[in-house]
Amino acid sequence: KALKEYLVGAGGYLLNDDNNGKTVMLSGAWGSGKTHFWQNEIEREQKKVKGKTRKVNKYSAKEYKEGLFSKLKKRKKACVYVSLYGKDNIEDIKSEVFTKVYSQIPTKGNKDKNIDTAVTWLGYGSKIVSAVSVFGVKIDTTQATDKAKDYIDNEKLNKAQEAIRDGGVICFDDFERKSKKIDLNDLFGVLTQLSLDFNCKVVIILNSDVFEGEEANVFKTVKEKTVNKFFYFEPTIEELFNSIYESNEKYKKLDAYRAEILKAIEETEELNARIYIQVLDNCLEWLKQYNYNQYELRAMVLITTNFLKNHFVFSYKTLHMDGNPKLYTVLEKYYKDEGLFEISNYFIKIVPQHVKSMTDEEFEAYSNGERTIAPAGTSCGCEEFLHQMHSSISKKEEDSNGKYKSDSYYEKLDKTFHENKDIFYALNFYAYVLQVENRIDKDRFDEINQFVKTGILPKAESLS
């Protein structure tokens, strides 16, 4: 809320003409919801959508809060969003900026419509070769209709340039996902020059931690030279969840369960917008066909989160084999497929020795709302678990014949452990600490897993 107010509140940074010509950076952890924040809280374009008989506003008058897009539009200035994902040359980036600004200018008459069609037809990724230079971009009208050549003299072209000049805002997202064909130094230079030449504001959204090697050094250098203002996006789990939840009307159907879903997400300690969206979508779909059950809803949240992050689901059978926790089947299968049967058995044997399970009393306290996250200090417990596991595989012990395993055997154990730490952590955290299957019968637990894994909802039982 503080960041939103600072950026687009009364006299906010992005609305203040004193900040024209500046480059702004909005960074934050991977998946923390930076793009969602920009599009739904800052830009928040009010679009027209088709109703049954007429076009209506995307947001009702009651809930609509004017965003940057509308505020700039009143000033006849543009607000443009460009993703750099997959972009492999500077020309395409410039082209997309121009065509998006151009598309925001009102169309008058058939002449403009023909030109709009030509621009759309050329597309953002076309190889641009000749004719008109705008924003340093040459638009190739020879590939379109003859009428498209009117583009050169079009009044709308000049309006497009004025819409970005002296106060327009251009946001570049997915900065770290650009093609490696684009030199990072060149890209920063182009964006900085854009802000200076047009006296507009350029916003860069990125996760700066992803750059490695030489690119990391270049990033550090050019960032210090070209970025005028830094913002760090760091919402709490509740803030990010509320932002996601309130951005789509369909989630209102979950209002009765909203607090419970948030509570389960807080257990996972994950801060990831994409995971939250999938969790909410899964809960919404499940509750359309199945009676509400608080333990099933909690399991849905935990299983979805783990699957999206670690790419496996839990099996009720393996969690309860012989009445004791067992290592999940996917690990056993993985190691057998890799020809590591003996090593697989070793991990299956030692994992239960180091787990830290939630007690019945702790789970009861959680279920009754007396404990928000159960048990306290779960992350610390999992780190301790990994440490204990690694200590176990580092100890060379004699077998029944008084002989030690070979050094290569322990080297394989160590390598396997380090390559799969995330999976071991997840097993301990979800299966043994949080007890994801607690209070759920086998058939229903496996149905939830199957739904999360395949995306296909099991056939609904008859409901009274």
C-alpha cells in the first residue's frame, strides 16, 4: 500500500513531471508478484468488455479505482507495458513500444483504420527495414497495403509521439528473461536514451539476482550509472494473497473459505503469486463439485503448492506403509531408474530417523485456530533435518562383515543428497512436519493428488 501510494497517489512519483526523463527500477524476489502489482495495482487499465447487450466497464463504478493508465490518458499521455521475454533484438523492442503507444491514440475515419490494420499486421516481431522512423524505429509499410503508406503523413503518428513525450510512462518487464542475443549494456543504453530523448519515465521490473557471471558485473555497473530511483517490492504473504484474491471477481465464490486458504498458504511460507493463483483456481474448481471439508481444503493448498514448486505429489500408501512414514515412491523410482537401487534403499532407511512430525496436540491446536502455523519454527526444523541427513551419509560405518563401503559409494550418496536437497526438504516439511494427509481418508487424499497432478477433476460424488 505504501509503495502504491508513493507511485500513483496524489502527486505520486510516476505522475510528477519533475521526474520526467528518469529511469526507475522495481525489483523483488522471484514470484513475489511484481508483474501482478504493476498491472493490477499501478497501471490498472479500465477496459471495455462485452456484456450481454452492450460494452461495459471491466470494473464496476463501485470497485473501480483509477490507475496510472487512466490518469495519464486524461493528460493525453500514454502508459505502455512491454515484456522483454524472448525478445532477441533491440529493433523489436522499439517497434513494440511504438505500436503500443500508437494503438492508444483514438482512431478517426477510414484512413486511420487502414493504417491501424497495417501496424497490427506488421506486428511487434517483424523485421523492419524502411520508410518511417519513429522512436528510432523504421516501419516497413511496403509489406502492407498501398494505403498504409499514408502512415508517413498521418496526424496520428505525431500524436503517438506526443503521447509519450514529456510525461508518458513505459514499463519494461521480464528484464532477466530477454534473449542472450541482446547485450545487457546495449539494452540499458537504449532504455536510458528513450527516457532522455522523450523526457518520459522508464520503469524496469526485474529480479536482479538471476544475472550470473559477466552479465552480473555488467548489470551492477550500468545499474549504478543509469537508474535514478530504486524500489524494492516485498509484500507479506497476506498482502500478496489479498492482492491476488481481490483482482478477480471469480474468487468471491471462495469468500467463506478465504481465511482458511490464507492460513494454509501461510503454513507453506511461500511468497509466490503464480502459486497463489493456481491454489485459488484449484480450490474454486474442487468446491464446485465437492462438499466443504476443512482438512481436504488444507490438503489441496499444501499439495498444490508442493507440486508447483517440487513437481511431485504425495502418496497416501507410501506415507503410511507398515504404519511408519516412508520415503516417497518417486524418489525410490528415480534412484532405481538411475541404477542406484542400493543408495535408494539407504535414503528410504534414514529419512524417517530424522523427521520432525507435528504432534496430535499441535495439529489439534492448529485445527481449532489456536495456532496459525504449526508447529512453530518449521523452517528451522527442516534445515536441521537436512543437516542430520548429511551427517548420516558422511559417517562411514562397518557392515555386518566388519567392512566399510567404498569411497565411491559415499561420494554417490553425497552427490545424490546435494542434487535432491529440495525434494528431501519438501518430504520432511509437507509430509512429516505439516502432515499433509492428516484427517483425510486414503481415497479422498489420492483424489486430491490426482487432480493436482493431472488437472482433471475426479468424477463428483452425488451430493445431497
